[in-house]
Amino acid sequence: MKNNLLFLLATATLLFAACHKDTGTAKVHVSVNDFAISQEDMSKTSENVADYAGVKAITLAFYKTSDGTEQYKTTQMRADATTYTTFGHFDLSLPMGSYTMVVLGYGLNDGEPAITLTSPTSATFGNNPARETFAATQAVNITNANDDVDISATLSRVISKLKITSTDGCTENAVNVRTTLSAGGKSFNPTTGLATANAGFSNVLPIQSAVGNPTNSITYLFLATDEQTVNVTIDVLDAGGNSISHKVVSNVPFKRNRMTVLTGSVYSADVSGDFTVETDWLDDYNMDF
């Protein structure tokens, strides 16, 4: 499969039980077994969801094909063992009918809420930072309430990542780094993996490094197209939220399921100069500024 394939649709194996039930619903077992993980060297590997620490939550939902009505939705939080028996495995019952299943696996920091999922075409991180996100959607048909249905879903990463690496050390009055993107968003279509809002956003991250040391900051974003150029503005903020260093890097290339790396002086005073970008699709997109 081509490296620029953005995500793999989940495959379902339907196994039919021999026992007979008198209820009008079928028991459904959903196992999120593997993730298609694209490492920084762009090799694709599969990893069990329980073993991949980047996924902190999994949201599963079923929507009626006929009118899009939500039939079922639940979220497992890795840090909250009361939300699951086995992380990545779901047991539920569904009435007979046709559904679209949506499965999202994503990162969360402590205290952050789950993704808001409202349909197979709409999900958002809201006012919270976007995190590493995997998704899969597929059609599921329940045709016989007497048969159990087993579904195995494989999710693929649908988000892009920006890493800003400073070549200079942070100053004593530097408290946060604000990254502002001119396009992309924190809302997305789980079916296509594309952003549903393309107005850009800002992400403010605290500086973790000691004074004088270089820093790294990470921002995730959903793209409106497979490949997209975005202007990136970097502001170093003091304790009062004032910008004490301001940098603009124009036409930065992004691609879904890839990381773009910006490397340059972040904390020094503004100076004029040329910006260069490596044009080959390598392990990451590396751009010096």
C-alpha cells in the first residue's frame, strides 16, 4: 500500500454463534486489535492498542445508516479501569439494522475530556489541544438477532504533527511558547480524516526546559487536504502573556500521518534572513528557519 495512503478502513470479520436467543437484539463484540502505526522512518507497523501508550482513550459509536441517529456510544479511558474490562474490547447489544461504526483512538493529557463525536463525519477536540488521533469507520449490518457479531477494527493515524526545536537556549523570562497556525484545525471528519474547520488555531505550551537549554514544542493539527502548506507563527510569552520573541515561518509543508520539524532560533531577537525547506519527502519534513 502506498506510503501516502492516509488511513486504512477497518476490516470486519463476522463470526456467527450457534446458540439461539429470543431477544430482538444481537450481541456485538468489538475488538480494537491493532493500530497502523507510521513511525518517523515511515515504516508501517501494527501494535496492539493496549501496548501503545500514545492512545489514552477509545471512543466507539454506532449510527443508523437510514437517518444518522446515534444508536450507541461509549468511551474507554486508559487511566480509568472502571470504563473497561479489557482496554480496546467492547461488548454491547444492537437491534437489527444497518449501522456505520466509528472508532477513535487518541491521546489525552490528565484532566482533558474525551473527543466530542457527533456523527461519522464530525468529531472535535473543542477548546482543548488536538492530540495524536487514529480513526476507522465501517458499515455493520445486524441481520439476525440469534447470531453474535464479532468485529475487529484496525485504526490508522489521521493527524499531522508539528515539532518546533530551538537552536538557542530559553531565556529566564520565557514562560510559554504560543504556536499559531494559519490553517488546519482541531475538528475532523472521522470517515475521511480531513479537517472540518480550516481557519487555524493557536496552541500555548509551557516551557519545560531549564534556562539556557534548547526547547521542543509539539502541536497536532488536522489538515483540510492530504498535503497542505500553513503559515506558522511562534511567539515566546512571558509570565504576563506578552510576546517577547516573534517569528513567522511561511508556507510550511504538512502531510497527514507525517511530522514536520521546524528548527531554528526561537528566543533571540528578530533578525532578517532567508528560510529554506527540504523538498524531498523524507522521514520527517525538516525546515530550518
